[in-house]
Amino acid sequence: MLEPVEVENLIIEIRDHYVAQFRDFAARMRAEGEDGSTEVKFEVPDPGSAFRGLIVVDHITSGEDIVASDFDPEQMLSFNRIEGLVNDMALELEGLRWDGAVLRHDLPDAAPALEDWFERWFDPDELRLDPEAELSENIHALYVEPGELQVDFGTAPAEAFWELLGTLSAAGAARVVVSG
């Protein structure tokens, strides 16, 4: 069984591996002469289950035609299934795709508990915006379904992952299974 520090380091490694590829994607878009912006926040007209109807598009090309580009990493890190506890909540890590994490939980309604976490890590009012920073360090999307969350952690630090688990635990979740 892995020690907690080893699991924390694994999550950091997964995040950093994804973000390094995202940086390359952003640099490639600039090098190809794509005039636009990376990590652009949008309110979607038909939000579906997008939390508060907000998402971040990986890259928007401006000009005569506006084109949204989605980043799809070429490589993912994999690991063997891990079991442990977060506070008193059972945690199973079956996999973790940083831009497509699926968290299955046993809460009847997780949405109310996610408000503060979403404010911090999506930062809809851009209170943490650093115009000089290369990346926003925000999540790109949160989708809430009964018994399941889908999270694109975007360029947020690993702390966002752990705080989400802590939020679910504090809301009374007894078990969370992470895959993706």
C-alpha cells in the first residue's frame, strides 16, 4: 500500500504531466500564428449539467471566424488501483485523467456543497487572475449528475483535487471512487 505522501506526489505528477502538455499546446497555437487566447471562460447557453453554466475553453482563435480548440493530451499517466481514507471517507483511485476525472459518490445532492469549492477553483469573478501568468491555475469545468461529478481540472494545482475530496467528505460522503 502506498503511503499518503506517495499518493500526494502521484497526484502532483499526474497534474504536472498534463499541464506540461497543455503548455506545449498553448505554445503550438501561438507558434502556428493562431491569434487568440488560452483558457477563456464562457457561460454556455444550454448548460446541461455544467455547474452554474460555466466552462473554460482551452483556446479560442479570434479573427473573422472564432474557433474553439480543445486540448486532448497525447499521453496519460497510469497507476494501479489505490485505496485509502480522506478524513473518514473511503477513497478508491482507479485512475485519474486530469482533464476528465469522474468521481462517483454516495451523496444525495452534492451541488450545494460544491459552491465554495467552485468559487475558489473556477474563480468566476477572476479574483485570483494574474494577467502576467502563463496559465490561470483554474479548473475548466465541473459537471454534476446524481451520484457523480465530472471534473476537468484544467491548470488548477493538485490542491484543487484534494480540496474537492475534502469538500465531499465534509458534506457527508462515505465513499468516493475516482476514475477517468
